[in-house]
Amino acid sequence: MDGLSIGQVAERTGLSVHALRFYEREGLLADAVRRESNGRRVYTEDDVDWLNMCIKFRSSGMPLDTIRKYTELVRKGAGNEADRLALLKSHQDYVRAQIEELNECLNVITWKVDIYQQHVDAGTADCLWVAPSTQTASEAS
Amino acid sequence: MDGLSIGQVAERTGLSVHALRFYEREGLLADAVRRESNGRRVYTEDDVDWLNMCIKFRSSGMPLDTIRKYTELVRKGAGNEADRLALLKSHQDYVRAQIEELNECLNVITWKVDIYQQHVDAGTADCLWVAPSTQTASEAS
DNA sequence: GTAGGAGCTAGACCGCGCTCTAGGTCAAGT
DNA sequence: ACTTGACCTAGAGCGCGGTCTAGCTCCTAC
């Protein structure tokens, strides 16, 4: 019962089987994947946990290259925890910066949405405010 | 004094001159850029405002293709404000979703950082918790 | 008059992160 | 026997968002 096929792992993680093989080739797996006698991959639950971690890294913008570096540290075993910590902290900062940036963008977008909403609601959509020269602050089209 | 060269716009927006020409080719500029008699581009402050808006769109993950669609709506002039509003709202949702996702990632990363921090602080970095089989919840390396 | 620097166009190229293809093995079902 | 389907490897291809090159025209300063 223990031991998952690549298809099962794909289903569980949301990664494609292609992506799973690709990640393995790229050295993103902490433990070498076991194989059945016929060469098929056998994944453990730990592999799935690790992949889910990688997915969190990826979807927060960590490049594959950095994930690989982290993976290598882990593979080397105990003794480099400070390095891992540094890498993680640096990514943490990066994610925070991203969130901040996105919030700024969201403010601008929301400001624009509100303006459009007002005009659409008021049925004044066809007024002159669209033309740059008549605007007060900026090209707000 | 009014009228900016491509280099000045690059400096002001942070985009490269290459990127500015590329954006223009891709149809991301609301107004056609004026040219001097010798063919050089002359940008207005409104162009810069528009570009800064595009930059906000881009850095919040809007694809160039969508920016182009928005630009086309604006170029068509008054009458399609509801369409523009829909596009903006949809992007607004997308940005909110991104922020949420990043916050989730940040939680996971922070959890990991804290664990490492504790162990590094305690000087117990070399203990067994690194090995998957000894862990309680997941492969937390 | 000539060297530098900024600009122009058209189009090739690049890095990233997958994704897909070709050509094959293997095991189970009918 | 044969089809189906999941898996394998090696390697090509792709979409996106730029970036860079080649070869040119200007203008300015020396």
C-alpha cells in the first residue's frame, strides 16, 4: 500500500507527470526516488510532502535554481542549518516584498476601478474625462 | 521643454529603451507616439503616466496581451467603459488571489524559518529532526 | 572632418519553466 | 493474440517577456 506511482503523485500534488520527472532531473528532490524492478518510480509520502513544499516555494516565486540549492543543502545532511536558514529568510523577505508590491498595485487598480464604477453607475461614461488633456491628475483612462 | 526622448522616459519609468520600443510595437501605448522630423520618438508626460500604469499592471501579473486589450478599449474611446471596468475588476480579483496565495506561502515559509531558527539558536542543528523518518508531521527539512 | 553618443528599424536571440514527442517496455483485461 | 494504458528515456519545442545585434541616420563637440 505504501509507495505511490508517478501518476498518483501527479494527482496529489497537481504537478504533471512531465513536471515531476523534470523536477527530478533538475535535482529538486531531496531523496533519490526509488524504482520498482521494472524501472518505474516509487514515491513515498515524504516525497509528496517535499514536493508540496517545493510548490510553495515555486508559487511564491523562488526560482528552480534556488530550490535546487536548498535541496542540495538538505541532501548534504546536518551541519549547514544556518545556510538553509539564511536561504529561507532571504526568500521570506522576498515574499514580503512581493506582497507589499502587490498591495500597492492593488491600490492603484482599485482607485481606477472605483472611478470607472462611479462613471458607469452614473451613466456618464461618455463624458470627456477620457481625453488626456481634460484630466486633472494623470492619464486616467 | 515639453516632450521627452526615449532615453528620458526610460530613466523615468525604469523600463529600458528596448522595452519601450517593444511595448510600442506590441500596441501597449494608448496614444501613438509622436515623432520629430528625424523620426525620433517624442513622449509626453501623459505617455509616462500611461506607462507607469502599465508597469503597475505588469508587476501585478497582468499579461501583455491583456494590457493590449485594455489599451485597445481606451483607444476606441468613450462607450466601452463597462468593458474596461470588467477587465480591471477581473484583474483586481486576480491580484487579491495572488496576495492571498503569497500569504499562505509566507506562513509556511515562516513556520520553517522559525523551526530552523530555534534549532540554530539552540545549537542543536545536528540533531535527528532532519531525517524524515523521525519527524512528526512532515518532511520538514 | 571626425568621433561620440543617442536614436532608428528589423529581426535574431535568450532564460525560465515547463510541455510534448518519439520510440519503447511492461502488465492487465478481453 | 492483442489492445489499452501507465510508465520509461532523451531530447525537442514552446510561450512569455523582454534583450540584444547589425547596420544605419543624425547631431554635437572637438
